Amino acid sequence: MSQINVLVTDDSAFMRRAITTMIDNEPDMKVIATARSGEEAITKALQMNPDVITMDVEMPGMGGLEAVRQIVADHRIPIIMCSSLTHEGAETTFRALELGAVDFITKPDAAYVNITDVARDLIQKIRTVSRRGAQPAQPIVQTPPPAAQERRILVPPPVAAPPSPLRALSQYHFIAIGTSTGGPVALSHVIPLFPANFPIPILIVQHMPMGFTRPLSDRLNSQSKISVHEAVNGMVLAGGTALVVPSGKQAALRHTSSSEVEIRLVEDDGTSLHVPSVDVLMEQTAEIYGAHAIGVILTGMGQDGVKGLRKLKERGGYIIGQDEATCVVYGMPRAAAKEGLVDRELPLDRIAPTICELSGVAKS
């Protein structure tokens, strides 16, 4: 078993000790150095060549953002940000992800009330983003025409699934998107590419800690032509609007008396590993929209989404998966593709244009 060497960066001695203890308790991990500033982190990254770096968002002197920028440019070492549960902390964290950090955790509080959850999350992410599991996201550039880039999945779909040709204008009424590790950056390269006249509602599940889905939706809204909001219980799904399911709730869809579809935010029944869950989103999509829905599975670790996408596929829905080259972690899309559920596998910047093509929507 190869040892994962970690560099811990934080200006707080308390946080350095806490994170070091979490990591050194694992038999396959070791903190090989700590740093108190961005400058020190850059120097020790060069000297020690760690497999993973944890990086505080806010530090005196050179902060986490500039340190991420330089380390990713020079060394391509996976970096996990340690963010405070504040709006400002969330904004800075999302910027760090755009600069090349691969994931983030929320800091444990001083009373260690949430130490078990934070430790579990951190350890899982270190294993995933170590050099064996993930790479920092490369800058997204415009790709050649889709014929040269997209890959059609050759695995036959399940017997119950009907053929999935490109369909006519009125076929699709709903888009469901699920993602995890690398998702905030992936979404920022998908949602802003939808034109202002996009008439189909979008619902998004992004695995992230409590308190981060509102800043994520606000950030996407500021970047996009369509409206993006954190979902509120009872919202009616509307064209030209994308909703982000809030952390800690599952999405349930139902028809209203006026034949519209609204979202209900419900407690998890205890069976889901993730709350919100991509599986739950896709299952609800299959129930309400069936063949009139497009399911999209983006970068993320694990297999969340496979069960729900299978149900959507059986109901005739169309499935798009992000390709390996543009994923931070090719886990969730890989799992769906291996099951024969993905109709088209695309680079990130081709996903929104392809959905527009499938839906018969012209760019505005």
C-alpha cells in the first residue's frame, strides 16, 4: 500500500494540529510537512513534492488563492481547500477551485463538535484526489466541432431502453444535472453557455456541505444568461431557470393542480449516502418526465446517479456524460458509462450546446 504524503497549510497552530491528527491516524497517509503561510506552502511544495496539499483559504501575507495559483501552475499537485462556513469563505473557495484546487472541506469548529464528519470527509477526499485518483482541472478551452470530440458509448443500452436518436423540438421538457468533486467549476462551464431564450427548466444536485449551495447558485447566476437560484420548497419549475437543490434536502417533484411541476424539499429517508442525492434526482425525473428528460452526469467520485439514471433510461430519457479528459474525477460518469446508460459522452464545453441542439433551441 503506497503512502500518501500530505502538506498541511494553515496559519492556525490549532488547525494544523487538528488536520495533522486526522491524517496521521490513517495507515496509508502521513503529514510530511506543515506550512503557516502561502509563501511557506509554495517553498515546501517544491522541496517535499507532496501527493496532496491542504490549504487554508484565508491567511496573512500570501493567502490561499495566490498560493493555489502558483502551486498549480508549477507543480500540478492536487490541493484541497479548508473553508470557513461564511459567504466570504465560500466565494474565495469557489475562486480557488477555478484556479485549480480540486476540492474543499469545511473547517472543524474549535469545540470539535463536527470533528468526526470533517475527518471522514477529508480522508475520503485525500484518497480520491491523490495522484492516483484526480488531477487539478485544466483550463477549459473551446474544442473542435463535436464530430471530432464527442464519443458515443458503444456499450449496448439495457434491453428495456428504447433507441436514443437526436429528437425533435418538443421532445424534451426538463434537464437534470448531477455532480460532485469538481462540480462547481464544471457547472460554471455548462450553465453560462445556455442562451437567454432557453425554455427548459434545469435542476442541479451538487454534493457540497451545508451553507454552500446558496453562494454557488448566486455565483452561477452572476455568470449566466438564464436565472440560477437555490431551490425553495414549492417553487414551480420554469423555463430559463436553473435551480440548485440545497444541501441537507432531497428533491421531490410533483404535478400541481394547474399541471405545472413543483419541487418539494424533503428530508432524506435514511437510505441515501448523499443528501441531496443524484440518484433521487434522476428517479424523480424519470417518474415525472420520463422520455421527455435529459439527464446529465458530471465529474465526481463514487457511483451516485447510476441507480437513478438506469430508471430514467428505462423510461426513455436521454443521458449525457462528461468525458474523462475534462473531469477532475472520472468516477460518477464512468460508473454510468460502464452500465451502458450514457448515450453521448462529451467534453465539458460541448454539453450545453449539445443540449440546445437536442432541444432544437437556437443560440441567442
